[in-house]
Amino acid sequence: MPVELNEIEKAEVELEQWLVEQAENGIPEVVLIGLLRDYADDIEQLGYVPRMWGHTDH
């Protein structure tokens, strides 16, 4: 299913807003960079975005 340009732009804006909020709340940029790299590595290795990140139903 192709992704429309406006969907990509919306996701980009939302990610940017989230990153700014985290930085403004005192999360160091180096931590944010590490998180993004880890998630990008996971997604690249899996080939998709897991709908649950390591959560299990107990």
C-alpha cells in the first residue's frame, strides 16, 4: 500500500514535535539519538514496525 506524501509529512511533523517536547522536558539529545538509532535498527532488522514493543499480556 503506497504512502501518500501528506502522510509522510504529517508523521515527520509529529515526530519532530515529540522530539522537541522530550528535549524541552529535559531528556538529553544524546538519549533521544540513541533511542532513535535503536528503534531504527530494530525496524530495519525486522522489516516492519512491531505493533507492540516488547510488551506482553500478563
